[in-house]
Amino acid sequence: MKFSYREEGAVTILGPQGKIMGGADASLLHQRLYELIDKGRKKVVIDLSGVDWMNSSGLGILIGSLISLRNNGGDLRLACLNERIRNLLQVTKLDSIFDVHETVEGAIESFI
């Protein structure tokens, strides 16, 4: 999985590209999150505008990321979900677990 990375003040924005389907994707994202946590960067927005599909393993990656950040005093926001991913979160009832925003800017502002 490829992803972009940028910082806006105390918030880190990760932008995965393509499909999130588990396997090596999970390792890469978890490794990146733990690097951020070790650096004290605990407010993370995942910009899903570049993700066209996610399966149950992909959902597991997001859940694991949320748990890791919260266990370390941080939090996670999701932004820019396409209709397919939004429906997946609704069907699985995970839309009540994740803090979801229409825009990256809205997600960043929610940390304030």
C-alpha cells in the first residue's frame, strides 16, 4: 500500500491509495502508526479519498489503528470516505465507533 503523509500542527494526515485488504498493508500501516506514537504524534486523520475499496481485513486495520492510538493517549479520525466505504461502515455498525468527517479539514478541526 502506498500512502501520503503530512502534518498540520499536532495532527498527522495519512492518505492511503488503492485498496485496503489486509496482509502487508496491515503491517505497513501499523508500523507507521507506532513510529508516529513513538514520536509523540498521537492525533491522526486517515484521508480515505484515494481508497477505492476495503474488505473486512481493511476494516480490521482501521480498528486496530484506532485501538493502538487510543491505548497510547491519542485518537483517530476518518475523512473523505467514498459511498462504498461509507456503506461498509454503516452495515457493520462501525460508523458509530469511528469519528467520520466529510473533509480532512473538518477532521483536523475536530481535534481542537
